[in-house]
Amino acid sequence: MTLPALEVGTPGPTSSRRYAVLAICCASILISVMDISIVNMALPAIRDDLGASTAGLQWTVDAYTLVLASFLLLAGSTADRYGRKRMFRLGLIVFGLGSLCCSLALGIGWLIAARALQAVGGTMLNPVAMAIVVTVFPDRAERARAIGIFGATAGLSLVLGPILGGALVDGLGWRSIFWVNLPIVVLAVVFTSVYVPESRAAHGRRFDPVGQLLVILVLGGVVSAIIESAKHGWRTPLVLGLLALAAVAAVTLIGYERRRREPLLELRLFRSVPFSSAVLIAMFAYTGFGAFLFITTLYLQSVRKLSALDAGLCLLPVGLLICVLSPLTGRAVGSRGPRLPLVVAGTALTAGAAASITIKAATPLPVVLAIFLLFGVFLGTINPPIANSAVAGMPASMAGLAASLASVGRQTGTSLGVAVAGSIVGATATTDPERFVRAEHLVWWPTVAMGLVVLALTLVSTSRRARLTAQEIDRAA
């Protein structure tokens, strides 16, 4: 892996300075990732306060994840070209402004717009923070420890999100989940200015505005069509038009990017079967994750009548499993390859979704929590093998881009999961808990299928023939 270059004339940071930079980057990943799970805990309160529909709740989540998916590649390449410190600091400021606007929203439309602004800042945090960490830790062993701490912080955010969100919603109201970001952002901006060195890539990729617009149209068209189908139906001109727009944009994107010298979307990477499978696995797996998080929050608070804090505590075992299993899985991938962890993850997702079909309004809570543990196993074992498969055999010059595309798959999957789950529940459920549960069961059948697809892709992507396709990409680079 080729390290990003520090700005000319900048001395290497000392050990204490390096770990200060790591702490700043971890703080940024904490708030940006936590905002996915923390908002889910506030959905019932937002619905009651702002009179939001199910579609409005879906967009409250998806406005964030969809913008993240759409702009991740642009943010990474822009930071490489114009400076990672500059882009990281700008991302913190925009994220903070978005959080402030979210807390002041007077209606669901304003909240959705503010979430999109917040996500624009978030796109400048995740990939850029990782690049900064890699830059300031030149020693391979120390860098590996730093990346491990950085990755564990993302898992910790999933633990803290539901609990902190539940406590804030119960104690101070749903707007407080956005207030908590503001002091962290202010401190991070100050410390970034003092401690983080500027760095750039030796050769930054050129801006691809047409490709970026087409990516937005593809992702936005599909997600919008799914969400709006619950209200308007699949055969209405609006939904069919959105799907047609996404299809035309996808075909145009492929043709356009193939002709560009430095495309936003590097299509030749998809000749690698492990890479293509990793992106698809990320998308299908996180579609299941998005559906689980959206449905579970509404079930615990709307059907079981738990407080937001109690609902968050119910998800604590899931977060703890992620923290425990993720580093163990990383070591297993390093020593034995990605196949076994992916099989475990796909099996756990399939079993968890199948078991969720049996959950009813009166199911004993310990049984429900036991089923949730299957999703904890799934989430704790899915990320390291995806990252490994995405970059396996890739030349160093393309490793960062490959990892970013896997992240796009994860964010796209989360958006699709929320869209699919909300459209199914929103179309059939009422305030009657029994009808909600019956509608919820319809969500789990496609989730079972997603788990089976993950298993099938695992067998395809870990074969010897698949590994050879990745090596061909490396030789051709």
C-alpha cells in the first residue's frame, strides 16, 4: 500500500501528536456513524411531534445514508487533490451546521433537508479520516494498531447510538440527539487546526461532475421509487418514472465512465470477482441491517410500548457482540481468509430473519432479545471479510478506491433496507400492534433471501478461479 504524501516541508508528527490525530479522527467517526443508529431510536418521538408519515421517517434516515453513498467517492478524491486536513475540517463544520439545523427543524421536510446537509459533512469525515490515519502512522505495525482502534470506534458507535439516543430522547426530547454533536464538532475543529498535518495524494483524480450526477440519479431514483411506492403504488407514473430515470442513468453512467481517463467509477475493478462480490455482499447484507434497525425500533417502542431508553438497552447485546466479534473476525480473515466469517455472517442473517418471523406482540422479551443476538453475530462478522475481499489482489494505487466502493455498497444497502422495510410496513400497518406485527413479518422474508444471497456470493467469490480474476487486475495495472 502506497502511503499518502505529507505536504512538502511538513515534518513527520511525533508519537504523542500522532495519537492526538487518531483521537480526533475517532471522534469524527463516532459522531458520523452514531448518527445512523441514534436517529432510529428517535423515530417514534419525531413521528409524534412533527406528525410525520412512515415515508417521512424513512427519508429522515435515508436522506443521511443516501447522501453518504452518493458522495463518498467524490469526497475522497477531492481530499486527495486539495488537502485532507482542509476537507476534514470543512466536513466537521458542515456536519455541525447540519446537526444544528436538525435540532431546530419545525417540520419533517426541514428535518429531512437538514439531515442531507449533515450527511454532506459526513462524507468528508469517514474516508478522509482513514486517509489521515494512514498518513500519520508510517510504521506498518503501529498503523495496523491505529486502524484497529479506528475500526473499533465505528463498532462502539453502534453500541452507544441506541443507548445514548434512548436516554436523550427520554430525558431531553428528540432534538437533543443532534445537540450532542455540537461540542464534539467544535473541539474537533479546534484540535484539527492544531494537530492534524496537511497531506495530499501525489496525483489527485480529476473531478467528474457528469459521473457524480449520474450516481445521484441512479441511487436517488431507486430509493425514491421504493419509498413512494407505499403511498402511490408501483404502477403509478411517479414510481415508474423514477425507476425509468434510474435505469437510464445507470446505462448512461456505464457508457460514460468507460470513456473517461480518470472516471469517478473505475469499472475495470468489477472484472475482479472477489471485488464485485464484496460490493454486492455489502449491499445485500446492509439492506438486511437497515431493515432490522428500522423495524426493530418501531417494534420495541410502538408494539412493546418500551421507552426509548429501554429500547436502546435492548439493542445493547447486539452492539457488544459487534465489539467482541469484529477484532476476532479480523484476525480470522488474516489467518484463514474471508470464507468462514462470510459463511457465519450469511447464516446468522438468514437465521435471524427467519426467527424474526415468529415474533409476535406478546412474545416474551428474552426470546426477542435472543433472536436479536443472531443479528449481532451477523454484524460482528460481516465487515472485515468485505474489506478484505474488496482490496484482495488490488494494486496499491487502487486499494483506497476499492475500499471506498465497498463503503458505497454498505451505505446504499442501508438506504435500501430502510426504504423496503418502511414501504412494506407503511402500506399495511396501522396503529394496531397486531397488524403492525403481521406487516413486519413481510419484511423478514426478503431478508431471509438476502442472507441466502450472501452465502451464495461467498462461495463464488472465495473460489480459486475468483482469486485469479483479482490477480489479473493487479497485473494489468
